[in-house]
Amino acid sequence: MKTPQLLNYARDRWIAGEGTLVELPSAIDGSPVAATGSGGLDFAAMLAHARNVGGPALRKLTFHERARMLKALGQAIMARKEELYELNYATGCTRKDGWIDIEGGAGTLFSFSSKGRRELPDAYVLLDGQLEPLSKSGAFVGQHVFTSLQGVAVHINAFNFPVWGMLEKLAPTLLAGVPAIVKPASPTAYLTEAAFRIMIEAGVLPPGAVQLIVGHVGDLFDHLTCQDVVSFTGSAQTAMKLQSHPIIARESVRFIAERDSLNASILGPDAAPGTPEFDLFVREVCTEMTVKAGQKCTAIRRALAPAEFIDAAEGAIRERLANTKVGDPRAEDTRMGALVNRGQREDVKAKIAEIAAAGARVVAGDPEAQAGPDGGAFLSPVLLRADDPWTCDAAHDVEPFGPVSTLMPYSDLDDAVRLANRGRGSLALSMFSHSPEAARDFVLGAAAYHGRMLVIDRTNAKDSTGHGSPLPVLTHGGPGRAGGGEEMGGIRGVKHYMQRTALQSSPAMIAAITDQYIPGGPKHVVETHPFRRRMSELIIGDTLQTKSRTVTLEDIEHFAHFTGDTFYAHMDEEAAKASPIFEGRVAHGYLILSFGAGLFVDPDPGPVLANTGLENLRFLTPLYPGDSMRVELTVRSKSLKSEDTGVVRWAVEIFNQKDELVASYDLLTENVP
Ligand code: NAP
């Protein structure tokens, strides 16, 4: 039977690559799964299509519309996930490994969809931080804003997460309103192509939003501009080659690099054999060695233990690894499948030899044994031990991208910190300790070198998401050796595909430009109480102006005795006068808030379900007995929480009889959409 050829998706058409094709072998038996190639593609035209068709179409959608699109893509993947699981085995992965890639990928789309609807406005511009006053009168202000880049995101992915790797980059990119060209790593491109096809067939993406290259990228880099982003995941070697392309430097093309990483896990000085932390450490090291056959950028490559516990740690890890069944990933009792192909296995074996030559010895597993069916890329988990971690340079420098870890002793916490940092920058580090002092010293000494750190102990282990799992809501990336890039991290990840601009103008102008309410900007005074309208009927800038009420000395005294808040400034005229702040007794801030609510609240049940909090509260001008107060309540932003509830952010401004601002805050309410 002829090997199926993978197709490229260029300019909204499926196209077979021309010329020489590369055969992609199955990890299980070496038989060809697919052939791939991108010869004949017009890469410049693909970039132009993304810029001229995909970008404008995506930028016409608001953040919320794009977020809904991500959800539909995630649902499409989930509806056809079994097709992907079937292909997943050929990559050497068990079903459990595939779950991280396939359902983890869809989960990332859902997470960004939900964050997009909750944390971004239903608009095109994202405000960054608060308004900066730039003049005394308030007529000239500054506001940082993010707008979508007008280029293309080129995503170059590693082989180990063919689905998640694509989706964790696509989710923030599409949410930012930027089109993408995806280039999967060849060894597992058949699984990426299948997931990509599902998204195209779902029919929810505008034309030009995504394209796929299965093969080399030709002269693509020669046509990049300052509006493009290259987001790369793979080895340090390839990253360096691509990053030093002259166009990247000349055009200041953004380059996000996620490279290899010598991640460490530390057994705390307090975590002696017999403690829960010791057992948790042993379990985590073994899990990280065997999940996806250790082909995870975040896997624990260096396990550090106090010198006095290292023999016990080695014994416990060996025992656990001995019970890990390696073999055909389709078999139910298999715990660890194969490496992606035999070439990868040879690479891992060569790197084990390099670490051994630098002074480590193999204490578990046999790199030369065929650990599974013939023809497959099987390797048993291999634990190395380096008794002098300061002379075994390779243990801190060479990444065997497979089921391999090196166990090393440390003398004290300071030594552990310095050894952890010897990886010259990593993606993830875990510490197993129940000692807050040790954890504090360790994190302060090491955090600058590590992108994500977990401190695991008996109280949180059950709920822990694990050393090796990057999460959509947390940043993924690390300094130095790890590439210096950052991905995901919720809305932080979206901003990598947007430009921050410092905008200076009047509040009214900035409100018009950003389509959002800006304090000091125009308001539309409404007659119908906004609490009587559903969220969809509220317009940003709609303002309720209340009548005013006078605050008397009796009110202040009543409030003081009723609540027990008899602070001197409200009760003692002489002391209040003597203070550098007040001219006499003043109303409580809490009284002002309560009277404010009494002025603007519309009491009957309706679309406003509950008050869920106040933010950015400031008391700006004292309110004295005899002063009056009134409120302006303005719709500031709206976001959906679920299909049935939403959150409205209201700007609340309380003025006195001289129209001076007495207090201001954001009120959050839960509303019927
Ligand atoms: P790789 O060999 O560096 O390849 C990475 C990607 O670069 C692949 O898509 C590859 O395509 C592409 N590529 C290679 N040469 C290129 C060129 N001249 N122009 C354009 N693209 C080119 O890495 P890998 O073997 O796939 O992945 C394993 C490595 O990735 C490990 O070192 C691992 O630590 C690292 N990794 C890091 C992360 C992270 O988030 N930091 C995640 C996963 C993996 P072809 O396959 O077609 O050559």
C-alpha cells in the first residue's frame, strides 16, 4: 500500500508538496506512517495571504468573538478526538500520554476562550494599566493600549506535542487577532495535520487565519517583517540557527524561543527517607522520566538529593522504575511506550554515553537493551548517578531527550541552589520540602534562573498539577538555556502578539479611540435605571446620575454607634481639627459608600443578581457634616462569565455639592447576560 502523503494548507487550499518526500516511520515498528514535503509552495504568497486576508478578517472580530471561535475549535477537536488517539500510538505514546497532548490541547483552547471572555473587553483594543494623569486639569492624559500586530505568527513546533504544541501557540495568537502559519516538526507531523484538518473542517475560522507547512519552510524567513512573530519550540541548536537569520535582526522580528532545558528537582534537606516528601520526590522523578518516554521539555533531567539521603533515593527510584512496564503503547498494561523513532533513540543513547563519560554511571535501566517489540524505538528508563556533580559538566549541559535523569548529591542548601542554577536557565524546577525556611531560601536563591517553580509537600501534593505540566494560566518558558521566551500565562501570552502603544490625548479622545469608558471621558446620561436592563442592553458609558443627600452630624454619630467605628476623626472635633488632614469631624468612608449605594441601587429583583466586589477604591476629598453627596454610576465594561452569567464593571464616582470627587471605585456586579 502506498504511504499516504500529508498535505500543506496554503492560501485556504490543501496542497501536496512536490519533489522529494520524507517518510515518517512509526515509533512502534518502524513502518512508514506518512510521507511529507513542502516543495513547490510559494512561501512569500502564504505570508501575503495571511497579512492581506487572514489578519484583516480576524481584526474585524472583537476579543469575545475570537474567544468564542477558540471554544468552537476546542469542541471540534474533542468531538473527533478518537481519530487523533488512533494516530497518537504511532508516535510511541500511550493513551494516557496522548491525553496530555490531545485533550490538553483542546483544554488550552477552552482556557484561553474563557479567559478571553472574562478578562478582555468585547472590543478591539486592550487597555494596559490605569490612566496616567499628565496635566493638572485632567484634560491631557496617557493610556497604554495594546492593538493586534498586522503581520503573521510563524509557529515552529517540536515533535513531542504535535497537538498541544500547535494549540498552545494558536490560542493566544488567534485571540490577539493575528493569523498563523504552523510548521510542525516532521517526525509527528501526521498527528498535527489531522488535528489541523479537524479545525479547518469545523468551518469556524475566517479565510487566511491559519495555514500549515508540512516540511521545510523554504525562503519564508527572508520575507518576515517587524509585524511578524516567530514562535519557536525545539532544540537550542535549531533556535540559534533561526534566531541568527539576518532578517530577524534587521527587521526586529519578535522571536519567542522555547528551547531545551536541564530541569531540576530537589529533595529538601528536611525530606529524609520515611517522610511524605521523600516518597513524593521519588514518585515525581519516576513519573517525569516515563511520561511520554521522557520526551518532555519540562521533564526532570537532574534530581538533587542531600548527600546523606542519596543512597536511599537511588534505591527507591530504582525499585519504582523496575515496576514500570515498557512496551507497545497500545497494550493496556504498558506504562511507557517508545521514543518517537529510532534516530531519536540513538541520539538519547549517545547523550547518556556523554554524561557517563563525564563521570556518571548508569544505576538503573540498560541503554543497550531492546525494551520493547523489535523494530520499535524502545528504551528502558535510565537513571544515571554522578557522585561529584561539580565535575560532571555534561549532567548540567547535555539533554538526553528521553527517559533519562541524573541523580546527584548536594552538601547544603546553598550548594543545591548553585547546582540548580548550573543548568544556566530552566523551564521548571520542583522542590520537595515541608520546611518553609528551606523553601524560602531556595526560591530566593534560584528563582531568577527558572521559569516555573513548584514547592511540593504533604499538604499540596494531592492537588498538585505536577512538575512537568505547563498550564495555560501560568507562563511557560525560562531564561538562558531554556530560550528566554514566555508563552501562555493567560492574557500575558496574548500580548506577545500585540503592540503596546503609549497613547496621549484627552479622556474623550481616548474613549472614542478605544471604544471603552475612560474616567473623565464622555458619559451618556440615561433615564431608565441601568439595573433594570440586561447586560446585553447596557452600553459602555451609560450613566445614572442620582439625586443628592445631605450628610448630617446625626448621621455620622448614628453610623459610629451602630457599627462601632468611633475613630477620632468622626467623633472628636478637637482631635480632628488638630490632624494635618481634616478641618473638623468627617463622615466615615464606609458611611459614604453605604449612602452611595442607597442613592444608586434599584431595589427590585432584576438582571443585576449580586454585588461581587469593589476595586480601586479611593477616598479623595473629606465629607463634612452639612455637605451633600451624589453619585454617578457608569457602565465601564462587560464580560461573560458563563452562558448564564456575566460581570459588569461600573465606575462609581461620588461628588460633593462643589462637584469635587469625594470617592471613586469600580463596582463589580454579577448580571444576567
Ligand atoms: P528540533 O530538531 O530543534 O526541531 C524543532 C522544529 O524546528 C521542528 O519543527 C523542525 O522541523 C524545525 N526546524 C529544524 N530546522 C529548521 C530550519 N532550518 N528552518 C526552519 N525550521 C527548522 O527539535 P525537536 O527534535 O522537534 O524537539 C526536541 C527538542 O525540543 C528538545 O531539545 C526539547 O527540549 C525541545 N522542546 C522544548 C520545549 C519548550 O517548550 N521549551 C517543548 C518541547 C520540546 P523538522 O522536524 O521538519 O526538521
